[in-house]
Amino acid sequence: MSYVIGIDLGTSAVKALLVDREGAVRGEASRAYPLFHEHTGWSEQKPDDWVEATIEALKELSEAAGINSAEIEGISFSGQMHGLVLLNSEGNPVRKAILWNDTRTTAQCREIERTLGDKLLGITRNPALEGFTLPKILWVRQYEPQAFEQSKLFLLPKDYVRYRLTGELHMDYSDAAGTLLLDVANNQWSAEVLQAFELPASFCPALVNSHELVGTLLPAVAQRSGLPVTVKVFAGGADNACGAIGSGILEEGLTLSSIGTSGVILNYENDKEADFAGKVHFFNHGKENAFYAMGVTLAAGYSLSWFKNTFAAGESFDQLLEGVGEVKPGAGGLLFTPYLVGERTPHADANIRASFIGVDGSHRRIDFARAVMEGITFSLNESVDLFRKAGKKVETIISIGGGAQNPVWLQMQADIFNATVVALENEQGPGLGAAMLAAYGSGWFASLDACADQFVKRGASYTPNAEAVETYAGLFRIYQQVYAQTKGLNDALAAYRK
């Protein structure tokens, strides 16, 4: 039997999956590492903590019962996007990594907008947001000039881990697309952007496709991990790109709905000229010569967790949602907007906050729970609506995460999105996508699509209910008015928040 390993480098932990040729997960290992919040809005990690955790996870997999580690052929990666790792001339980090959820760079985002103007969207296809990498580079240059002076090259998180495992420096297109330094349509670092901010071309690593072979394990790493030095290491991709691969989002007409702490609607794109005017993210896919457009809801599953913790502390989600399927669509005229921590798509607004609209004395706790689920789904539908208005097909939606665990929520998604919604039998997210890149790169399959046919197992399917679709279409039009009606109030209230 042959195996590959998919490594998913997340924000709180690394998770590694051991997968066989049939696509079955034969082992899992996870290791956590700390986050550092030294100041308000800061979020950092030590790059070498990722490396140590990854090697420990690989060692656990190599020692899994019934597994011959000599039969592990390949490794690939999924990684948290946007995080900045700066290396000195000796290849060592000059400071902690600044992560995707760090918000210190608002001033640098405005600088990028002033400097590039319309060229920003024309080249990078994405607006300047605090999470992206270029604003972090500019912040370090401004506030830590000594660290910046030592910096000779930048990497993203998974690329640093792969570098420590192989000694080779690369970055794949899907992760590079989240830096604001890539010419997304033309698959190259933008000389114009680099010149505008006086950054040398040597500051950027070599670009490769996600399935490309980039090296083998260093002898010392092989010894510590228990893996053979012959294990092939493939570039890997950004977490959302790998999540799409692991869900089989590899052709036109397929869309991903992912409801975790945040929520994502991701639509496969073949057209590199697709223009969403910066209203959604547009990134290179982990599949060669493909792209994806993506909208984000900042507080998706978090909204339901907040509701449970606040109004049903000590209860399980099953207890909280008992009877939710008996509540009619619309929750008796109650609407919820999930803006607990601001919003991303289509309103990039840090000040906006959540609302319950239409509360009356007849509403019960279960009505509020239903409204929260509907509000999260309405927010995701903002992205679906943008895609359709741009002429894109949204016909089949693969649902993963918390929203795929509840049949009522799956049906709700089908009704609100007005599309067929499909759950997965073997949902493993980005880690499976990383393993698929290793399987494809190792030559197990002729294409990622063929790999998905073997590895991705579809489960139950939910089709729209015509009556519910009509009800939700009317409610969605009302939902879309709430942002504008409450923005001024929330801007005024911002001064009173702790």
C-alpha cells in the first residue's frame, strides 16, 4: 500500500492526514502552538513553532499502527494565508510572523490605495485589506527599520515550514495571490507593484504550481520524523484553495459553502479576466491555470456559538436547535444580521455590528436560533448574489463545516441559495486537498479531477423547496437593506464600545 500526507497549517494547530490510494484517511495527528497578542489588534506566531509541531505530527503518523513509513510517497501542504515571515541572509526569521488576522495595518492599506490607485484591482484583483501581506511588509519597514534592513526575502507560513523540511524556497500561486504583490491573471510577481514600493524582485521567492515537486526531506528532518529521505515534497496551496480541492470544486458550476467560525462562499473560475470590481476576493486556484472568487462572512458559525454561549450556556448545539426545523422560514418575521465582529463581503466595514430586526413578544428562543441560522446564510447569499449578477453559474453547492452537520441548515442553504446543496461523506477540508495535491504530484492520477473522483465522496443532496425559495427571496431583499439602515447608528455607537 502507498500513502501520502496532507499537512494543514492552521492558526491554532497543524493537522496532518495520512491517506491511502483509495482516498481513505488511515491516520490523523495534530499539534497546537501558541498565539501572541502583545498589543491590541496584533496577532503573531513563532515560525519555528510551526516547524516543530509539524515534525511531531509527521512522527506520529509514521509510527501509526499497521503503517510502513517506507510506503509514504509524498507530502503536500495547506496553509493559513497572508502571514508574513521575513528571512535574513542566513535564511532565519528576523521577527515573529504577522498573521492574517492581525489588524494593525490600516494606515498602510490607505498608502497602498493612494500609491496604486486603479492599478491595485487591475493587477492584484483584490482590495487592500489589513489581512494581506504587503501592508504587513510596509508596517515592518516603517516601525521596525532594523528588522526590515535585515530582511532579504519573505515567505508565507506553509512555505516556511516546507523550507525547513526541504531547504528549498518556493511559493505557490494560490498563496501568492493573497499578498497584493502578484499579477494574478498573468501568474507572476508584479514588477509594477514591487517598483511602486521600492521592493527588489529578489525579495520574492520563486513561484510554482501547487502540485509541483519542490524537493525531498532533509536527512535530519527525515530522521526526526521517521520518514524516508525519498519522500517527495510538493508545494501545496492556500487553505481556501486546498479546501476547494478537498471538496471537489474543480469545474465551472461548482461552488463551496464553508461555515466555520467565519464563512466562505467560493466559486470556481476558468476566466482569468472575470471582474468583480473588488467586491469579492479573486485568487489563483490550486488547480493549474484556474481561479476562484470568494466572499467572506466574518462571524458565521461564531454567531451561532455566541448565541448558544449567551442564551443557552451549558446546553449542547443539539439541545439549542431542537425543534428548529418546525419553525417556518422567516422565523415569524425576525431577521438577524451576523455582524458581530464587523463584516467583509460585500461590506468591508469594521464598525458595523449585528442586529435583530422585527422582535415581538411572540418570539421564542427557538425563533431567535432559527433567525441566527438564516442570517448567517443570508450573509453568505450576498456572495452568491454577486456571482450570479456577474453572470456566473451557481448550480451545485458543496456544503462543509458546521452548516453541513445539521439537515435543517442544509435544506435552509438550498432554499436561500436556490441551488442544490450537497454534503460530503468524508469531509476533511484543506488537509484532504493537500493530500490530493501530493497524490496527483506523485503520479497516482492523471489530473486533480481524476483524484477528486476517487477521494471526494458526496453524501446527501438537498434540493430547493419552491415555497421556501419564494419566502426567502423576499426576506433577503429586506435583509440587504439592514446594513445601510444601521451603518450610521453603529458608527456613532463605536465610541461607546469597550
